[in-house]
Amino acid sequence: MKKATLLIKPGNTINKVNEEVNRLIEKELVNLGLAKQSEISDKEKRDTVRMKYFMHGNSHFMGLDVHDVGTKDTVFKPGMVLSCEPAIYIEEEGFGIRLENDILVTENGQIDLLADEPIEIEDIERLMLSQ
């Protein structure tokens, strides 16, 4: 979901990011066999199907408070920090995965403040075994 972090850049908004991340999640649900392409293509079913597995937005502002001030239509400007939290939860299996990156908006795009943190299965397992 690295594509999601690239959406947090000057001129974008949380609403625009959420729209694109929702499309990315929908593609992954089809790839994982959790949804059918016909369900995703059906405008009346799409949101219900996606929200079964991804029921929250992707981003929020961060600052002095974890959930800092700003609306979903506030235009991103350099110096702002936002979360990027794509997720898929599979209630039937009692399982979910949620990745969080904290993104600094810069004049030329973004800096992933958590880029050096492990997110791949092998890296996390290696870290857990080293404890």
C-alpha cells in the first residue's frame, strides 16, 4: 500500500486520499477473493462490501494532539503531518492487518517518517524472534 502514502502531498485532501485508497482496497479485496469484481463494479454494493473489511478512513492530521485539527477538505500544505492507515479486517477469521505510516508533507511531496520500521512479514518475524 505504498501507493497510499504517495497520495499525501501538497494540494491533496483527506477526502481525495480516501477515495483513491478505497479503490486500492477494493482491488485488493478482489485479489484476495474477499469480494467479487461484480460487487465492486456495482455502485450500490461497492461501499457496503468495502466497509465490511475497511470501515474507517485512511488518514487524519497529526500534531500536538494525535488527531489534530483539520477537516477532510483541508488542503495539504508543507509542514503538515498525517497518518496513512490502510487496513483490511476479516471478522470471520478474527484477523486484521493495519499499516500505519506517519507522513510529513513537503514542498516536493512527502517524507514517510516510519520508512525504516519493519512492515514485511519476514522483517516482523525476525524482530519478534530477536526479543
